[in-house]
Amino acid sequence: MKNKFNSKNIAVSYVVMVACYLMSNNAVAQYCYPTLHSGTNVCTYINSVTTSGAMTNITTPVDTGFNGNIYNGISYFATPVISQYAGQSFTLTVQANGTCDIAYFNVWVDWNRNEVFDSTEQVVNNVSCANNVTSFTINIPANAVIGTTRMRIINFGGGTTIGSCSNLNGYYSECEDYALKVVLFSGVNELDIGNAFSIYPNPLTSSSTLQLNTQVKNAEVVIYDLLGKEMMRTKLTGDRMVIARGTLVSGIYFVKVVNEDRQWVEKMVVE
Ligand SMILES: [Ca+2]
Ligand SMILES: [Ca+2]
């Protein structure tokens, strides 16, 4: 038997070790942050961030008041995680608060996960909202890098064009980062596939029944085609619903049921 630990293998091991070191080193690279006005801020801050229409959403704001778990006025909320498929969208709803009633929102998402909010990754640009509840549609690029990335929201009362790491100390502001998980649609293994629900008849001709094994309240039912395009979305309370054929052409679809933080997928054939 030959000795496996020859010089070539040692060299390979060394290269692997260096590569791992560089990768781990890279993994601790840090997002930069803006510089904020010092001291307390009762003038204008971000008081509520929620999402809807994603696979998992922020349903209860975690950011009430003027926060700062990294620096004063700068926070990263690692949970709850917003998750949605690449190529799909979700609704981001924000509301500022404060005595000034002046708020300008800016949002970036690090779509390529290089830990930099590139200027091309700005999805909301200096929109005046005052203290009103305001919603934005966030479209996830189909080529967004899969995995958990960050969304940055800055409310800068100064109202001038800013960058994600600008010096904002000329006026009041707040910066909040959130975790956003971009999911590959074909990554059905991310989901619980099993006998949580059944569809009958399957294949569907004119309509079928979706029967859950459990009662749900306000669960989301979404039908996707093979390319991950959303074909239908509805809410389900109870344990069954009728799926009408509607405009579905013959082919294979995925039916996804999302109930709070659990989700299940079944394949459905339309004849
Ligand atoms: Ca806040
Ligand atoms: Ca980036």
C-alpha cells in the first residue's frame, strides 16, 4: 500500500487550508454603516417595518421606536427572516414616527451577497413618506444570489440623495438592516414535502379539492408553474379548498401551502 501522505497531497492540503482560511476571513467581512446624528432622536425614526406576499414575512414590527443594536440608531435584525423566491416579489410596508413628521426612505438589498450595498442595488430611492404608512414592491432579480442576504432601510430626514454608508449627521435618521433569504424555486428540498395535504383528483381537469391534514388559519396557498412563475395565490382557513382550473393550461404545477413558519408543497398535474 502506498503512503497517501506524499508531498503532493501535503501541498494540496496546504492549498485547501489557505483557501478555507481566506474564505472564512472573507466571511467575516463587515457591512459598512452610515454615520448618524449623535444623541437621542425624537424627530424622525423608523417605527414600523413589515412585509407581506413573501414566503415568510415580518408580520409584527421588531423595530418600534429609535433602535440601535449595533450603534446608536443603527440596527441589524437577524430575525424574523423574510424569505422569497428569486424572480418573485414582496411588499415592504414602512412607517416613520417622530415629532418632525418628515421622512425620506431609502432601501437597498445586497442581491449579489458581496456585503456591499452597491448603488445598482438600491430599490427605494429617497421617497418622501412623512409619518404615513407607505408600501413598496420589492422585486427580487431572477439572478439574485441564492441564500440569506441583507436589506437596508434608511429614513433620512434631510431628504438629500444618500448612499448606504453616507455621513448623515446633518439631520436625524435611522438605519435598520433585515435578513432576507432568497430561495431558488427548484430548491423544493428547502420545503417540507410529504403527506401534509393531498389534491384530488390529480390530474385536475376542471377543479380539484385541496385537503389538508390539519386546520389552518389564513394560510397562503400559491400555485407555481415549473419555471417558478406564480399562477395563483389565495388564503385558506380551515382544512380544505377547491382549486378551480381557471387559466391553467395543461402541464405540471407546484401547489404550496404556507402556514405561519411551515410550508408544504405537492405536485399537481393539469390535464
Ligand atoms: Ca426603529
Ligand atoms: Ca452587493
